[in-house]
Amino acid sequence: MLYYRCAKAYRLCEFACLMNALTLVQPRLGSYLQEVGYERWSRAYSEGRRYNIMTTNISECINIIIVKERELPVTELAEEMRSLVQRWHYERQTEAEKCKTRLTPSAKTLLFEQYQLLMRIRLDLASDIVYTVLNGDKNGVVEFQERTCSCRRFQLEQLPYVYAMIAIRHSKRDVYDFFFEYYYLSTWKVTYVGVVYLLPHQGDWVVPNKVCDVKFLPLDIRSVSRRHMKSRIPSVGENAQCHKCSHYRQMGHHYKTCKIQFPYIRLNLPIHLNFNPVE
């Protein structure tokens, strides 16, 4: 948990405190993270919008969804991927058309959550564009001209959080003007304005001659004699999934790898002795 708190901390002082605690608990991990570089994995040392929604590992998300489809041939797998993208595209397009607010649903929910925290924070004026926000030992300085906050959350997320919102409300500015364009409903609708079409029949394909003349040779690699793995290797500290045999209800193996011979049931069919085949 200390690693995730270090990675998600915005303030440099908070990151330093958590990193010191992590180094005391796991010295090898602390030295390894320091050698890698804080700017590669932490928000506190990030130089841009890299360490939040934009860094979701899309390949791992797709692999979880197409576990069964990966066993299909390449052409069938491509068709399943197209069908998946088409369904996602239509669902999000329909959801965007139903939304009537200025912001996307996720940004609107976040806006309401931040408004509930405004009563606990006090504001001091430094100038018309610089505001000092007092919140116990976590104070902040908001600058409207640069659209920055000392907590670094305003410039990293590109949307106003509680410190910036209390300054925006006091200055009687429009809070929607401080959201990045990606959080607007209009941008969301433009993203899914297109249509994912069905792949036409192979006889209707127009293939250039230079593509038809290419000869695809098999890969010059040696195939592995063992059976290909269908599941990933668990990481260190991760509990491996325990399988249960559907034949004998025993734990630790799958029914396909069960070493106990499944009983063979022989059917006693009646024998007709007086059967004469027709010539």
C-alpha cells in the first residue's frame, strides 16, 4: 500500500514522507525505485498528464476480455475484435446522446464531490489572480493566470479541485471555464461520432497488386514441444488461482489435466439373434 500511496501523492513533501517510510520497510524496493527514477512512476515528479487515466494499460484490459477469443484463428479473432469495438462505440455514443449536461458524467460527479468539501477550507486573498487556501497543515496557493496550484493537482488533472474551486467561487468566475476540453460533453460526442462498419465479403475486397505479390513465408523459429500456456504466471506475492476438477471435485488441478481415469460406462444394448440383413 505504501508504494501506491507514493505513486499517487501530488505534493513533494507528502511523497518524501511516504518514500522514507517505504525505504525503512523495504530497503531493496526503495533503492530500486530510486534507481528507476521518480519521474517514471510518481505523480509528484511527473512533468505532465501521464500518471492517471491516460496510463491505463489497454493491452491488459483487452486480454482479459478476449480470453476465449484468443484461441480462434487470426481472421476470426480480428472479426471478434471488430465486433467488440463496434458494440463499445455504439454504447458510448448512445450514452453521450442521453447526457444533457455540459460536462461528462464522470467530471460532473467529481465536481459535486469537490463542492461538498468547500465548507472545511478557508481562503485568504493575495491578489486578484493569486489566492491562498488554508486547510490545516495542507495549505495551497492558486494562480488563475497560469492555472496552477501548489498541490500540483490542478495542473496535472487539468480540472479544478477543491482548492481551485473555492478560489473560483470567491472570484465569481465560471468553474466550467477551468475544465480541460476533454471533460466537455461536446468532445465526448465528437469522439464517437463515426460508425464502425462490418467487414465486407472477401470477394468484394480490393487488394493492391503489390500486396498480392508479397510471399509470406513461415517464421524461422523452433516451436516449443510443451503445451502453450493459456494463463499468465502470478507475480510475487500474488495468490495463484486454485482450480477444481469437475469430475471428482478435487482441488489443485483441472478436469483436462486430471490423472485419475474417468470411469467408462458400457451400455448393455439388446442383441437381436434373429436379425437377417436384407440382400
